[in-house]
Amino acid sequence: MSENEKLLREVFDAIGRADVAHLGELYTDDYVLELPYAKPEPVRVDGLAAVLPYLQAAFEVFRFTLTITDVLEVVGGDTIVAEYTSEGTVAPSGTRYANTYIGVWTFRDGKVASTREFYDPVVSADAYSS
């Protein structure tokens, strides 16, 4: 397992604990989070100072664990394309939340520099509205 994959697994563990402080240690200061399929419109959050509050708010709604099902490391760069699933709940209602994802994760200097995550927005919207 590469160092980048180990770091990705550490990120997923922190997400499962909703540990925003630890995520702040794992992301670069200029970290970029992109959610192109988010509804009602795509999301792009630039910089650690903006990403951490965004994640804190998200964890107040969605609580879940992520399980990696496949990892593809891009040759010649610090990029991983990962497939993974989530299992959890929508915190305010207790509704089950489960989704599938493809994420493009880039790394720099032993930290995560960006994430572009693709998931089924209908599943998220249905779980949230239930």
C-alpha cells in the first residue's frame, strides 16, 4: 500500500469520527473540495479555512463511514482514483444514508491537496428529505 493510500484511509477514518480537527492536519492549507454532483448546485470550497467549517456543518447532517472498494493510483503523479461506499445516517432524522462514490484525490508533501468527489445526488437528497 502506498503512502498516499495510507493517508486516504486515515482521512476516511477521521471522516467516520467526524473529526474535523484531524482532517485539518491531513489537508494542505490550499486544499480544494469539489462536489460536482451536489444539489441544488455543484460545490467548490477553496482553502482549508473555508473547508473545515463546511465539513463541520456537513457532519452535523450526515454521519457515515466510508469503505474503499477499489483504488487506482495514477502513474507519474500524486493522484488516486478511489471507489468507495458510505453507510450511516442523516443525523436530524435518523434516516439511513448509503451511497457510492468515485473520488479523485491529489496529494502533495504528505497531505491531501484536493478532492473531486462524484456520488448519486438523488440518494443524498432522498435521505435528507425523509
